[in-house]
Amino acid sequence: MAATVATEAMKAGAAARHEAGTGPAPYMNPYLAGVGLGLVLLATFVLMGRGLGASGAFTSVVAVGVEAAAPEHARANEFYVGYLENGFGHPFKSFLVFEVLGLMVGGFLSGALAGRNRRTVEKGPRISTRGRLGLAFLGGGLMGVGSKLARGCTSGQALSGGAVLSVGSWAFMLMVFAGAYALAYFVRRQWL
Amino acid sequence: MIAPFFKYGLFGDEASLILAFLVGIGFGFFLERAGFGSARKLTAQFYLTDLTVFKVMFTAIITALLGIFYLSWIGWVDLSLVYVPNTYLAPQILGGLLLGFGFIVGGYCPGTSVVGTATGRFDGFIFLLGLMAGIFAFGEAYPLLEGFVNSTDLGPITLPEALHVSYGLVVFAVVAMAVVGFWGAGIVERKFAAKSVNDRIPNAEA
């Protein structure tokens, strides 16, 4: 009961602050946002015959960086070559690189319209900013290795592969949730 | 059969990059709308106080799944031309586990960290640097990992093929599971939100 009242009060407060121009708008209903996201994914399937992604764009960036620093080293590694020779003539002329540029613009636009864009570090009250940033880097690193082992991340495998019923994508998705729930207790001071 | 348009040559490579940028905008817009630019909102999924990640993700999956299923049924989309990623079971299971660890430790996944960065979250930007460091580490270790990465190759196998049932039946089962999941998510959220509010407000009624 107290929880419902508190939740409703917080929602009403956020809406009022937004109307008064002093605070961010509440988030969209999750089912509505999910339908929106699903329609974007469906449009990508219909237009391109492929799904969305994210980690691949950063792999292109890494491959180009390695080639710039050590061309022979990069060219001797099949993994980098796969991203350097993408058939478009330049590694950045790729579907995922352009999609991720759009992702940045779309996120910024939505945040700006809702008054949610601000310079901050997301963390719970019981961890220092430096500690949070260290864990953000470590988590990103784990995800970098994981997404390459799995040939995709939450976007390319779970969402896109999940919607075309790929066996590997569903196994991957279950493991993502299992892994995050398994470690949640140990890093609770970061978030709660 | 008229779609996928790109596979039928309705537009070329250059135009496909413009479309990539445009669908990216839609992708980023809805991720931010859902609250996925915020690491605290995302990770609340794993403390059961806010199951938005589950709700948005499964709503998106069943929307696209039903859409592609019906469009292929009425003959507008050739489902065989829609890319199904190859399954490499063992590396995908291990990769998924590492990704789950990275999600709760880092607070984002690659796509949402881009949205976090675009909306000013400095931790999202640091996460992206970590992501690239991880990809670089993988790249450098690739000659050693190659055998494992390419192991347990099952090809572009789908759940209906693996289970020997019709595509429609799996679509129905996924939608039914999602609906039951949404109903359950509401119950879980009410239970854990009450607990976390009571922890912070002394003497509050349950």
C-alpha cells in the first residue's frame, strides 16, 4: 500500500516538475516503448533483411585503430581483417557504424525532448564516482570479450536473433540474464 | 514477395547506409524513451524492483516476431532472405554469461551505453572505452581463441527446426510465455518495490 502510494506520488511529482519546466519527463510506458522498438526492428528486417546491432560498430573502430598503429599486425589477424574488409571499400562504411551514429542522435533527441540530458554519473549512494567509473570500465571490458565470443550483444543476438528464433540467440539471452542475476548480489553497493 | 527490399535490389549499398542511420535514430529514440540511457534503471531489473528491461525487450521481440511472421504468411516478406545468425552453441553460452557479468558490473550493454553517453552519462562513455579495450583484448587473443570461437557450429538453426515443430507453434509459445511473464513481472515488482520502500521509510505499512 505504502509502496503504491509512494510510486504514484513519485510519478505525479515527476510529471508536475516537468510541466513546471523544472524536471525530466517520466519514462514512456515500457510496453509502448517495446512496441516502438519492435517496429523499428521489424522495419530493419523488411528493409534490409537483417537486424539491429551495436558491438560490431565498435569492433570496426578497434580494427581501424589497430591497423593504424600496426598495419602488418592487423593484417595478419583474421578477426581484424574481417572488419577491415567488409566489401564496402572502407571499414566505416558499414551498416552497424551508420546505425550506431543514428543511435547516438536518436538517444540524444529523445533525452532532449524529455529534459533528461544532463552531465552525470549513474550510481547508487554507497559508491564513489571513481569506484563507479572503474566498474563501468571493467564491465565494458567483460562485455567486449563476451560479445565477440557470442558474435553479438544484446541488440544483435538477444533482440534481433531472438526475433528470428535463432537457437544460439535464445541460449545467449538466457545466459545474459543468468550471469547478471548471479553477480547482482556482489555488486549491490554500486546500485542500491 | 517484395521484401526484404535490400535483398531484392530495390536500393544499393550507399542508400542502405542512410537507412542504417535512420533506423539507428528510431532505435536510440525508443531505448531512451524506455529509460535505457540510465544504468540505475537498467540494473534495477536484477534487483527485481523495476522489470522494465524484461518488459521492453520481450515486447520488442514479440512485436518483430509477429510482424515478420504475418508479413511472410501473406507473402510480402521472404523469410528465407532474413538473416538468421549461425549458432555456435558453446562460445555463445560462455559469451552470454560474460555479457551478463558485464551488464551488472558495468551497468549497460553496448547499445544502451551509446544512449547513456549521448544523454550525458559519463559512466556510459567509460563503459564504451572498456568495451573497446575488451574487444581489443579479444582481437589480440584471437589466434588462441579461434578454435573455441568456431566450435559447436550448428549453422543458422532456428527453434522450430531444432524442436521439429512448426514455426507458428513456436511463435505462439513465445508470445504466450511473454504474456505470462508480463503478468508475473507486475507481481514481482509490487512485492520488491514495497520491500525497498519499507526499507527506506521506517514504520511504513507493508
